[in-house]
Amino acid sequence: MPSSVAEILTFRQFILAYFLRYKNRWLLGFLFVLLTNVWQVGTPWVLRYAVEYLEYQLGGLSSVRLPSWLLRWASMFSLQHFLMLAALISVVVAAVHGLFRYLMRNILIGLSREIEYRIRNDYFNHLQTLPAFFYQQHKTGDLMARATNDLEAVRAMMGPGVMYMMNTITLSLFSLTMMVTLSPRVTVWSLLPMPVVAVIVRRQVKKINGLFKNIQAQYSSITAKVQENLSGIRVLKSYVQEPHEIVDFKQLNREYIRRNMKLVRVRASLWSTIDFLLGLTILTCLYLSGREVMQGRLTIGGMVAFMAYLSMLAWPIISLGWVLNMWQEGMASCERILSVMREKNDIDDNEMTDWSITSLKGQVEFDHLTFQYPGTTAPVLNDITLTIPQGMTLAIVGHTGAGKTTLAALLPRLYDAPPGSCRIDGHDLRRIPLQVLRRHIGFVTQETMLFSDTLAENITFGADQAPESAFQDAVRISQVYKDLDQFPDGWNTLVGERGLTLSGGQKQRVAISRAILRDPRILILDDALSAVDTYTEEAIWKELEQVRKGRTTILISHRISTVHDADLIIVLESGRIVEQGRHEQLLAAQGAYYQLYKRQLLEQSLEEI
Amino acid sequence: MSIHEEETLGKAYDSRLMRRLMGFLRPYRWSVLLAVAVLIAGSLIELAGPYLTRIAIDNHIRIGDVAGLQHIALLYFLLLVGQAIITYTTTWLTQRIGQRIMYDMRMSLFSHLQKLPLSYFDRNPVGRLITRVTNDVETLNNMLSSGVVTIFGDLFVLIGIIVAMMLFHWRLASLTLLVLPLILYTSFLFRTHIRDSFRQVRLRIARINSYLQENITAITTVQLFSREAKNSARFDELNRDHLQAYLKTIFYYAVFYPVIELIMAVSIGLILWYGGLQVIDQTLTLGVLVAFLQYVQRFFMPIRDLSEKFNLLQSAMAASERIFGVLDTPIQDMGPVGLAPMPPARGEIQFQRVSFGYHQDHLVLKDVNFTIKPGEKVAVVGATGAGKTSLINLINRLYEPTAGTVFLDGVNTLHLPLDDLRRRIRMVLQEVFIFSGTVEYNIRLGDQNIPMDRVLYAAQEVHAHDFIVKLPDGYQTELSERGSNLSVGQKQLLSFARALCFDPEILILDEATSSVDTETEGYIRDAIQVLMKGRTSIIIAHRLSTIQDVDWILVLHKGEIREMGTHAELLGRKGIYHRLYQLQYDLEGA
């Protein structure tokens, strides 16, 4: 729900959006936590009565007085049957407890996965709306990490984090109640080490996290070293530096081990302390309850139950430290995800949008256009004024960095030009609904991006409603169809990582089909045939001649051969138009265009030797 | 982990791999033995708790022997202290073994990588190799230090409990253990299901991540083609698949633990019923019954964990397979060893019918023949893709010829010790590689034998000194990764200093094409002259000044030598060189 995403800016809104929407299921989950623990404390209680019954039967020193209801029950059964009944009850209690535990886990952990799913979707949808500028400022890896590591931390907080917390609280309350019922004195004394355990765990977890960060830092150093070493392997080999590199690496590696061992020592002492303190509670319990039994204030059955409760309590209390930590990390990760969610997209429809514009013809005007990228000081385009009448072809030539691509990228509003400086059919770009604007532009970018999907999917990428005949036309014009026999599954061949690896030229031709299939009013080819061989290129140009009729076309190219028949050629230098005119005019002018032409003739002649 | 790697994961256990892994354990066999011994001791102590409870109940509590109970408590306390020490020792010992092995493995991987031929790095992306040295080794460590050892520990406890129960009352023990096959079967079932569904989860998360990554990198295309809605739908599909897979694992987990507890309850029920009867019959004491109840509870924990350990083992196997894949790659022939260093070379380089290709079917150099006499300075020119870089790479054996021979002073370079060969030839590459470290480090690299005044001398000679001393910490200024705090020209001067510092007999220089300001241009020109002075030099020339300074020029075209001669001769010939010259230098000169 992209609409709600925009409103999630604070942690509170985050909780409202993702937590409270499942209020009823959370409540149900909590109910099952309660029920699980009610039955969990039942098992030791059954043990207690069973053992007490045995004590009663044995008689002797520890003379046990059974509660009257138990005596009544016992008198109804034979010894054999009574024990069998006790056994059966303990199994039934475990079964009911298990059922609730199953429901608890299923609901609460399942819920956290569902929230994870929802956040991931919202995150993805939001990413899709963000402008190109945002992606220049954020590394892919970083954006990915938020959708993976951070999301998992948030999930852990909302799933196991919440569940264990509830579990610890209720289980502690219940078992404490039972223990106090058995013997308040033994409860107090034997539980003395428990708070100490909780505090130690909490403190050590903090320490462990610190050490862990140190280890991660060193791990990064090792990674960086390997990366540098392998990237610079040519230099290193040329200078026979391998032995020194190994020595350097040895030091890093050793330091890594040293830091790891530091953590190992802290962990080892933490575990042995926990073991010791827990053992101490059992020992205290054994000793004190033994004394109580001797004094007739407790039964052996009670003692057995008591010890069972103690071991039941141990884990939740130890895990408290981890749970708290889970919460802390979850909050931090949540903030990182939210910071992306907060990013706004400036390039979108707004109150300026004129919704009556539903189609475009393709007359392009630049009016004293000066443009600089956000956050930079030097303009990339300087005072460009130019009109491309509908159906005409404009060619842009110039050196790398002259601003050719930027000029083209302003049309579909990948970046926003200053108001009033770019118009299509006389409308300022900002007044045209974004969907309408982009629908009418077919842009073949310099770098071809294909998806790991079928060829057909990649070609119908922006026009999945296009008829089959249009598809055939598109693949014919781009000449991809000539390679069809190279694709094992025809147009259904997978491309990319898991499928066929296309050559650079094939990729570009797929991209051209993709753009043409949209049947655009404005066709932009940004160095779109650089990897295509000359022969195929010629064929494509021939086909494109038909396509270009009636469409406004913008060609960006280094090769004179591709631009010479354009209606208008402009030469860009450092963001300014330095020459413009038709091919013959520019040649006659003997300027920059002419120099370029001469060079290319030379290169061509070399190529032919 | 990529989808591809994830799909190959599946092999659980491979005895051949295991044997090789054990090889890494060998140097630490005494530590391992000690760890096992301590583990056994620890298991014994763990068994002692219920036993002491039994004694306390039967021999002391039931007869009101307070002093006896105190003795037991004291003994228990001592055991607790012992256990704390043992827990500490085992954790420390086993982790240390794991860490050491990890260290050894990283070292051998890294050292091995250093010896692999350059062509290996062309085939294997850096990212993948980094994963081998970092991630995969880490995965293996998890198995070695916590996996294997705790599996042993758990096993000892299990066996110990069975033995103890048998000794107490073998009939009750047998009855209690009746559920054992049931547990094993449940665990097995759980393990298979959970493994499969976790593989599904990993596969699907990998799909999500690659789709996400694709969308981020291709965001412009997505927006240009207004694909947002469709891609959202597709992402939702992938995301939902992942959710479904996860819900399945949650189901298995949610079922498994309660089932194990139920089986445990059956055991407890059996003890209550049969044990209870024995107590009444006086063939079993109450204390033993209590001890049984406690043993049963301890019995189930390790079994529960065992299945998780299995997963660990599985991914470790996959990781070790990948690691050994690297270690098994043959290293480059280092040439004869133990040979006395060659006498200083005269510096004659000869190519005899040399052909070379990165792939078998496509030669980038064809039948190249030439001889460079000692002390001569030669420029190599040619269009992009003519084979210039490949040519110079053959001289110091970064690559080896597909056919033909490269001679240095009349000796086949393949017969020279590799490090000796490279020590005598220095390369200055077009793309200057700056290592993270100080300026000084970048000049003399790791070679501690080069004195500082040599570094200073080299820097001064190539005009690098002036800008270096203006840096915040002079020669000790830390350069960032890839030298982003230096200008292009400065980086070049630095690499010249590097080459001069090592005082090579033969210099190979791949001139940079990037343009620099006029002042720096002048410095670079001077520096190149200094570098070439008095040594055989081969230069891929891009500067007019350079080709005017060399003795003769070698023109490569499409992998073949097409023209050789001095600048004037070649210009007069009006051939390829003439055109190249016009293309490359005319504009510069104008």
C-alpha cells in the first residue's frame, strides 16, 4: 500500500502501521502464551502428587499427609491403576501444553513473518518511486542490507523478541506462584542467584556486542586486504610483492584470531558462570528443601516439583539479556529502514499537473535551459535553446561528459529541469502527468539493463498489451530476430545470471525492441548501437528510417555515420551548443564536427588495413 | 549466497572432503585429544547431579541425616566449581582449535592465490574469491569449533545417561528408553523436512535479493518504462513465496518441539507408572525414581540440538568444497628454485615467433618477432586492441605465450626463476594502483630493505617529492583506497617513483592516456626520461614527446608487427604509423 508508506515516518507510526493492524491476532497469540504456560507449570504439579502418593504408601520417616481430595481419588483406584492414571495425566498435560505451544509459535512467529513480508513490500514499492538522484547517493549494497539484515533484526524484535518477553514474564509469574505455594523460604533462598544471572547476562551481552563489533571491524580489514590484493595483483606480481603481502595478511589474520579469542574468553566465562549459578540454585534448593522435608514442612514430591520449576525458569531468565538486546538492535534497524521510507520523491505529479493532457505529439523545446545536478555547483548544461519540430530527428554529438545524456534524461524527467526550460507540445514538462510523459517516450539508455527473465518479458517490458504483430515488428527492426536460432527456448529463453548470457550487441538490440514496442512519440537512442557490429547497425538504421517517420527522434552518438542524415545536428561542448546545422553545413564550417569527421575517416581506414 | 551456489548446496557429507578437513586438524591433534578428555569429564559431572540427588534423598533426607545432607551439598558445590572450570576450558580449547584452523586455512588460501597465474584472476571475479577467503572459511569455523565438538559432547552425555540409568535399574531404564527409536525417527523426519524447507527459504530469499538488486541497479529503466506497478506485483509474488516457505518452517518447528516434549512425557509417565510400582514393591528407592525423572529431562535436550548441528555440518561441507576448489587450482610454474641469482642482465629482449591468446581460439598476438638490444629504448604504438598490453605482459610472464619463446639475454624466460625475472623487470602500468597505506609504503611497497633515502631519491628524481611534502603528513600521509586523495598526474608520478625506487634493469611502461595540466605534463615528461636513462625500456607510447625520445618504434596492428623503424623513417613510409600518428599526436601537437 504505497499510499500509507508515505505516512510512516516515525517509530510510533511504524508500530501503528505494522503492529496494531494485527491487534486481534496479537491478542490471540498472547492468550496462547498464557495458556501454554498455565499447562507448562502443570507437569511438575502432577509429578508432585504422584511422588507424594508414593511417599504416603511407603510411610516411614517422612510421613506425608495427602490432601483429602487426593486421598478420595486414591481410594477409588487400585495402586496399579492410580499410577497409570498419574502417568496418563502427565501425558495429557504435555499434549495440551504442546498444542498451545504450537498455536503460540505458529501465530506469533507467523505474524512476525507476515509483518516482514509487508514491510519488505512497502520498502520495495517506496524504492521504486525514488528518483535517480537518490540512487546516486546510496550504494546498492546499503539499500539491499536494509531489506535483508535490518529487516531481519526488526522481524526478530517483533516475533521472537515479543514472544520470549511475554513468555518469560508469564512463566516466571506462574512458576513463582507455584514455588511460593510449595515453600516461600526455599523459593527466596534458591532464587537468590537468578537476578544475578540476569544482570550478568545483560552486562556480558553488551560486552560481547562490543567485542563482536571489534571482530567485525577486523573482518572488514581482512576483506579489504584481500580485495585490494586481488585487484592489484598485477602490480604485486610485477613487483614480486607476494611474500610481503603474505606477511601483511598474516598480521591481519593473527589479529583477527586474537580478537576472536578475546570474545571466546568472555563467552566461556559467561557460560561457566551461568552454569555455576544455575547449579547453585539447584544445590540450594536440594539442601534447603531436604531440610524442610526432614522437618516435615515439605514432601519429596514437593521437592521434585520445586526442582523442576527451577530448571524451567533457568532459560527464560538467561534469555532475557538476549531478548533485550534483540529489542535494541531491532530499534536501530527499524530506524535505518525508516530513514529510507522518509525519503521523498520530488519528481512526481502535484498540484501543477494538468490532468487534461492525455497524449503528446512530440514537439520538443528547450528554452534557455541551464541545469546542474543537485548538490553540485557547476552546471552540466548551459543556456541551451533549441526546438525539435514534431517528427524531426535531432542528433547530438560531443565528447564524453559534454552533457549529451543529461540533456536527453531531462525529457522523461529522470531529473527535473528548472521550470519553464523544457516543453513538449508547448506544455512545461511538470504540467504533463508523469505517466503520460513517460508513456510517450522510448528511451534506449547507454547502459543496457535487462532483467533475469525471458527475452519476451524483457521486450514487452513496457508494453505488455502490445499485439503480437507489433512484437514481430519490434524484433525485426532491431534485428534481434536474426539471432532467434541462437536462443534455445526462442523468445522464452531466460537471460541473465541463470540463463543465457547475451552479447553486448544482443542486449542493445533487445533494448531497442523494448523501446520501439512502446510505440513512442519521442524516441531517444543514447549511444544505443555502440556494441552492435557495423553490418547489423546498417540494417537497423535502414529499418529505423521507417520507424522515425512521424516520430521525434533524438540520437546521441560518437559515430558520424549514424548522425549524418539527421535533420539537425548539434555539437555539445562542456554543456553548451557550439555548433548546429545539417551535416553538410557543419562540414563546410570546418569546426569541431569537421575534426571529428576527419578522425573517424582515419580510424575507419586503419580498421580496413 | 547466489542462487546458483544455493542450488549446489545439498550434499551433506562427503568422506573425501571430511578426510581433507581432518588434515587441517592434524597439527592440533593433542589439543583435540585434550578437548575430548575434558569433554568426557564434563559429561561425567553433568551426570553427577541427579545421582547426588538420589543419594541425598535415599540416604539422608528420608532418614533425617542432616550432617549427611551437608556433606552431599558440599560435594555438589565442589562439583559445580569443577564444572565451571571444565565448561570454561572446553569452550576455550575447542574455540582455539577452530580459530587456529581458520587461521591456517586463510593463510593457505591467501598464499595459494598469490601463486596463481594472472589468467586465473581474469576468469574468477574478485568478489567470488574474497568470499572464499572470508565467508567460506568462517562457515567452516562454525562447524569445526562449535559443531563437531558439541556433537561429541552431546554424544557423551547421552551415552553417560543411558549407562547410568542402566546401572541404577536396568528394567526401568529399558522401559524408559523404549521411546528412543520414536525420538530418533521424529528427529530424522523433522531434520529432513526442515532442511528441505530451509533450502526453499534460502532459495527464495536469494531470488528476492537478486530481484531487488536488479531493480535497484536498473531503476532508471523501470521508471522510464513505467513498470513500477508490474514490478511491485512481481516482487509481491516473490515475497509471498518466501513467506509461504517460512510459514512452513515455522510449522515444523512449532510441531517438533511439542512432539518431543510429548514423547518425553510418555517417558515420564512410564517412570511414574512402572517405577512407582517398583517403589511400592521396594525394589526401587524413591531417590532413584527422582534421579530417573531428572535424567530423562536431560536426555532430550542434546537430541533436540543434534538436528540443528546437522544443518551446520551441511553448509560447512559446501563451503569446504568451494575452498578446496581454489586450493586445487594448479599454481604458476615458478621456474627453477635454488639457483643463484643471475648476474646483472645486459637487458636484451627477444621475441621469437610469439603468439598469444587469452582464449585458445582467438589470438591477440600473431607470430611476433623482434629483438631489443641492451639499453635500447623502444616505443610500441598501435590502435586500441592492437595487442600492445598483451605484448608487454609476456615479457615478465604475467601471461605466458601460447606459442613461441620470449628470451631475456638469450635465455628462455620460462627457464628463469619467476621472482628473479620479475625483479629485474619493472612495469609501470597505465592505471596506477594505489594501495591503502602511507605514501612511503606506496613507493617501496612491502620491501623493508629499501632505505628511506632511496625512497626520497626516487621521489625527487621523478618530481614527486614536491607534491608529497605538501601533503598533510608528507611521506607518512595515509592514502585512501585507490588513491582518491591524489590527482591523476600525482598518482602517475608516484608510480614512477615506485619503479625508480626498485632500480630495474629493464623498464616497461604503459603510458597513461588521461590528460593532465601542462605543469604536470612537463613533470611526467621529465620523469619518463629519468626512468628510461641507462636501461632497456619498452614503452606503450601515447605522448608525442615519448615517441620522439625513443630509439625506434614498433607498430602493432591487429596483433601483428606491421612496421618497425625510427620516427622519421616510419613517417616517411606513409603507412599505418603515419595514420596513427595523425590520429593520436597531430591534434596534440596542434
